[in-house]
Amino acid sequence: MAITGNKGEWSEIYTLLKLLGEGEVYAGDQNLNRILDLVYPIVSIIRQEREEKYKYSPIGSEIVIFKASGEELLRTPADVFLSQSEMLLEKIKENDGAFSVPLIEEFMHSIYCNSLKARSSDKTDIRIVLHDKRTRLNSEMGFSIKSQLGGNSTLLNASEATNFTFKIVGVNLTNEEIESINEINPSRNKVIERYNAILRKGGRLQYSHIDNDVFERNIRMLDGDMAHLVASMLIVQLDEGISAFPKLIETMSETNPLRFRGNNLLEIYTYKAKHLLTSAALGMMPATLWTGRFDANGGYLVVKNDGDIVCYHFYDRNRFEDYLFTNAYLERASTTRHKYAMVYKDLTGDLMFKLNLQIRLR
């Protein structure tokens, strides 16, 4: 049976082939540009297949493939990996949806790579041993791969677990008024239109809770203010039409919804936002109980639109956080799939309204 996958899934194989072909990866700045004086030589890439773990090591001009036991299996010129990556890049750009690439699949089988995605239960997409010239250390770390080839990637996926519930205060709505608001269903901006209808009636949203107990626990473990911070961001997005994190946080530092005292409010709000983004990037998932452990402990590899790959190494935490913060934005997901943006009464008769959190990277 042919191997099929979408652009993001094929991007994982592209990353494997290109990194081995080039033998190194450059660090990236906050705008996805290479930092030319910061490059990491690749010592090896470790890949777990169904029944065996393989190590791919650039040695001289060849890629040498070993079993976990150390037994050598194959030697292939590195430029073959590079040419295969270039061929795959063109196929990824040409296709949409799920597709197969028979010539690449044939090469994959020849190098003991039998699936698009290496086996993993966490946020790690690829495990790499990099050499850090500054520390002179070789460290095996897990990296998450984010590809721009298939559109903007998701940092925190929307689900019913990411619903935030707000109490509608300042107004009493009749059943007819509730039904009228819930029937607002334009082709676009349904959430905004329903929210504005609540405002026109004299109501406003007051944060109540996160629907999912696990996500609420994870968020509170990050920071006692984090739930209120995110809830405030969702409201600012509706009020101001702002989605990009830098502008959202700038606006919140001016309105100060968390009521911090003193100066340097922008720095305080920025720090908290970066903490959220880093945790979501490297380990935290909404509906899974989180221990605070970073699974993708190496950081991010970003496949750019032109096929270049840049590395955001967690050792350079400030640069990694700057990249996330600069490129993160809120996106509204499907209201019907995730069951939000409806006015309803809870068991006590209070009026309630849900908003949903989804974060993407440009």
C-alpha cells in the first residue's frame, strides 16, 4: 500500500532528508532568517520505526545508517539525500490534501524509513544529536517540526477542551432575545456579530472558568493569572479586532486587565504570554494532564516556504521565545465543531457565553 500524507506529514520526511543532505542547520532569528554565525553540525538523527530504532550519521560525504545495536546497515552519498529532498519539496508544493510520492517512497524504504511520522507519543517529531560549538557538547534532543509549506501551523489546537466560559452581566435577556442572538449566522464573523449583539443589549462578558478541568489545571500550574490573561486576550480580540500577540499584549499592557501595579507593565504581560507560548510549543496539551515536562526539549525546526529549514534551539531560550511571540496569533475555530458562541442559561439561571482558544504561528 502506498504511503500517503498531507503537506505537513511529508514535511517531516523532507526535514529528515534535507538535514542529512546538508549535515547542519542554521539557527533562526525572530523573523525566520538564518543567523549566519550560528550553525549546528548534525552528528546523527535517530528515528524509531515500528520494530527498530535507526541512527543516521553524516560521516565525511556519506550518510551511514546503523541499527541501535551499532550494526552498520548502509552507506549512501549525502548528496543523494539532498537531491531526494529537492524532489520531495517540489511534490509537496504541487500537491494538496493527501498524496503519495512513489519515487520518494522507494528511496525511503531503501534507507529503512517506512512511515511518514516517526513513532512518538509527545510533541517530538524528530530526535537529533547536534554539536554545539559554543559548549563543545553533543546533545540528543527532540524537536517539533513546523512547516509553512502547508499553511500556517497550529501551536495550540482548538477543541471543546479550550473553551472559556464567560458570564453575561449587566443585562437580563428574554428567551426570545437569546434565540434571536443565537440565530445570527453570517457567512463570516459569527462570533463577533453575536458578541456585538450582547453589547448592544447592554451586556458584557465576565470571565467565569475554563470548561475542561485538565486544561484549567495545566493553565493554573503555569501561572495563577494565566486563565484571566487568556480570557482577557479573547475579549480584546473581539473588541479591537486584534489577533497578533505583540499587538494584543501591547493593548493589554495599556488597559491592564490584571490590575498590576507600578511600571513596566508591557514587560510583565509579555513575559506571561511567552511562558504560555513556550509551554504550548514544547509540552503542554489542553486535554492531557501535564507535569511541566518539555517533550520537544530541543525546540523547533521550521520549514520555510522556500524549503529552507531554521532551528530554534531551546538552549537559546530568549531567541526561541522571541520567535514564538513575534509569530503567534489567535484564530477562531469552528463554532459548531467546538460548541461555543451560544448564549445559554446555566443551572442557576445565569446567562453564559463561551469563547474558544486556538493559537497559530505565521
